[in-house]
Amino acid sequence: RISSSVATSTCLHQSKDNYEFQRALLEAQFAVGGTTMVEDHIEESDQSSFDATQEAEPVPSIDTMAIQNSILRVAASTDRGQYANTSQKQSVASLVETLESNKSKQTDTFTGATTLPSYLAGTWELTYSTNQLFRSSPFFLAGRSTCSTQAEVDQYNWFCEMHRAALAISTIGVVRQVISRDGKLTNEFEVKVGAVPFVSDFLPFVKYSGGLPLTVDGAIVSTADATPLSMENRDDWQLYMDTVEIKGSNIPILRNLLDGDNAKLKSRDLSKVLEENVDAYEVPRPVLRTTYVDSSLRIVRDMDDNIFIYSRVSDSEEVRDYSDVMADLGVASLLEGFNDAVSKIYL
């Protein structure tokens, strides 16, 4: 009898755990349809879930699309996670773990020798992050990998927080990542800031607290080589930082200087100098792990397990050249808009 009671108790405990797991999955599955459907489904399955004498029900397969939609809803309402609260972050982390634990093997459609597989190559946009958006850049990933103690890590995290706070007046646009089959990773971080934020500072006689509708635009573009940690697992990479430059600046005169090759920060040249003169220096090679990928979504974790979620834009491996951006502080588009909306003078 004692043996039977123990077995029954164990079975009940396992059934309850299975009930809780099914509930969590169903909440993700019915996220689009609302919670009422979840409650109805749970109530219908209460008896079978807790009936220890019946054979355990098979765990339902997850609804990948519903889970991804739930993640993207949080991403959209929090500006890619920048304003997510603790509850929202925990919710997304749980959904991410569900996707990671149920990922399917992807097929590489590239023929011939390539460094990276076809399902990773292409153009991706950052849609959610548990960290500052700019820390998806190889430059900041390399900076983090130079920290050898927890104290240094804390200092680096604080520096990044202060860096974002100092740039609070700026607006972060598209954060794009282009991955090529030959292992080149390009990160494009587009940003704009008010060119004349407070009119009254320049024109005291103007009683207007706002600024002029002119902005300074540009993109911080960083590149790195992505080398798979092994040929058996080409989803996890070691990055070797290459260059950083400003592209697409709309500031007259400065644009010409920034477009020159001398304006690039060539980190490898700097690393070479440091290696030759500083014994303790090691070239930073941060590791990125792709923990989930399908035809539309890619989840990446850095060395601190921070999450970066990317959505596929296209299969293109071409980076943007920004030559279409005019160096006029947006004056031309401002005048064009004024003419279309107000003056309506056409030749």
C-alpha cells in the first residue's frame, strides 16, 4: 500500500507539472485570440490532466507563429525593448526559451564552399534587445570582451548606460545587420538628432520653445569577420572587429571628409600596434551564439546571455552605400514638404 501511495503521489505531481507546462504553451498559442480561449481549454482538460490513473497526454507541439507574434507585440510597444518593464522582459525571455528549446534544424541551400550557411546570410533588422541597441554592434561587443573581471564588466555596463543617457536627445532609427556567405558581418546603426533643438537659444526674440524641423542624420557602420567556432556548428561565431565609419551624414562639408577612407577607424591596425607594445594585450574576439533561427526570425545571445532578436528583411547580402542621402541638413525635403502642403508652386 505504501508503495502504491508513493507511486500515486509521484504521478499526481508529474501530472500537475505537465498541466502547468501545457498551460504556459497554450497561453502562447492563444496569445492572439485572448485569454478566454486559454481558460476554456484548460477547464476542459482539467480532469484528464489530474487523473493519475490515465496515461499522460502527449505534450502539444508549440505554435511558433503565435509565440513570435507575442514577442513582436512587446517589441513594437516598447521600441525594441528599450522601454520594456520587468514583467515584459520576463515574458519575452520565457517565450524565447520556448523557441530555443524547440528549434528545428535548418537546411543550408548554398552550393560550394561558404563560411556561413544560407539560413543566416541576408539582411536582418534588430526588433528586440534586452540591452542597449548599440551593443549589438561588433565594436561594443569587442569592447565588452576586453573585460576580464566582474568589476570591469560592471564599469563597462555603466559606461554604456551613461553613453545612451548622454545621447538621449537623439533618435535611434533602423539597426540593421547584413551577413554575407563569406563571413562578413556589417552592422548599420542609423541615428538622427535635432540640428536646432531650441530656437529661442539662437533667436531670443522668437517666443517658441521648440526647435526647427531640421535634423543631423547619419549611420554608424561597423564591420567584422564572423568565423564559426566549428564546421559542425556554424551558428556560433567568433568575431574579429575590422572597421568603424560614419556613413550618410547630411552635414555639408563634413560629409566629404567622412566619406574619405582616412575617416575610417581601422581597429586591426590599432590592435597590431597594441600587440607589439603591450605584453598583456589580447585581440578581442567576442562570441555570438545563434540560439534560434527560421525563415523570418533569428535569436542571438552574447557572452553575457543578452538577447538580440532580428527579423529577416531580405536575402540580400549587399550593404547600403548611403549615397542617396543629401548633405543639406534636411533643408531640401523641408522646402519640398512646405511647397506641397502650403505654397503649391510647381514648374
